[in-house]
Amino acid sequence: DQGWCSPLSQRREILTCQDIFTAAQSLDPVACKVVRETGHYLGVLASAVGELLNPERCVISGGMIQAGEPLFDSIRSTCRNRNQHPGGTMEIVPAGLGGNAGLIGAADHARIRLGKVNQANATFASRTP
């Protein structure tokens, strides 16, 4: 990109998010740009959600949150620049459960659903002579 050189370009294996975040922490210019652009696009999305739903908080989860504050600074900056309602304040924070938040939520949802099925079966069984 723009003639920039990155150690990442020398790697032959598939790059992971963690590879990019580690390179960004070492101030690799290409990795830093990837983190900034990712934050920009997440900020566009968060801004749209903020405009539509006006939530108090937007919680970002998944592997991307490992990028830390550089990513969140970019998300917050984009939201501020795109916000049509300056009085609205939406806190943008990483998920407390880290990158596993979606997985843990899905497992909890399944647990609740299975509990309802088991509860319904128990109710049905207690009515059966």
C-alpha cells in the first residue's frame, strides 16, 4: 500500500487477526492502517445503529477487540464524526467476555432453550397417567 514495506508481506502462511494486531503494536504501518480502517468501518456501523436505536452503549465483541485501544479510538472517532445528533452519547466498549462473548451467549441461549424443553417434558410427564 503506497509503497509501504511490511514484514507481514514476507510471511507465507495465512495471516490471523492476532498477527496483524501484534504487528500494529510494533508500529508496522500496513498493520496500523488495517486496524484504523477496520475501526472506521465498525464505527460507520456503530454510528448507524446509534442513529436508529439510540442505545446507551454499543458493545463490540469478537476477535477484533484484541486490537485494543487503537481499534476503539478509530471506532469512536468515526462515530463522533458521523453523529447527526450531537446530544446523543453512546458509549463504545469491548465485550467483558472478550472474543468469546458470542460463543458464550450462544451456549447460554442453548442452555435456556434446553431447560425449557426439559421443563415442558416434565410438565407433560406429570400430567400423563
